[in-house]
Amino acid sequence: MSSQIKLEEVVAVVERLNDEWWEEPRRKMIPFNVMTDGTSMAVTFLDARLWCDEDDARSYNEEKDEYEPLDAFLRREVQVLGVLILEVFPLAQP
């Protein structure tokens, strides 16, 4: 099943996520980015690719014929990435 999400929709989701990120005063960067080469698009978080329309990993509901919302998928992927980072670089104990 091919994802039919439009670039404008992806940009809107990324803008919303970055706005939420900036609400925390200690955060000084824009972590989510949309990249496109004109034929495909991807969303990255701190340069790690979370999603790409060519191999859309979001859950697909066959009964409803729709993918899960992109923002929910990206939030979950960021959490997974955070867990992986903490496994490699555990927090220092005081």
C-alpha cells in the first residue's frame, strides 16, 4: 500500500511538532525537518530519519483504508529513538 500523503500535510505536522518542542524554554534547536528531492520526502529528527513516504512504516488500517496519523507515528518514533540513545549513553548517576 502506497502512502498518498501530500508535502503540505507533512510540513504542517512538522511545524506543529517543532512549535511544541519550542514551548520548552531550554530547547534551542529545531529538531524535526522535512527533506524532499522532488519525488520522495522524509522527516528527520536530529538528522535521524524517522519516516519516508517511499517505505511508509506507519500502521495501516485495511478496514478504514488509511494510515495512522503522521504526528502520532513521529512522536512514537522519537520515543523509541530516545530509548535507544539512553541504552548507548546512559544518564550519569550523581
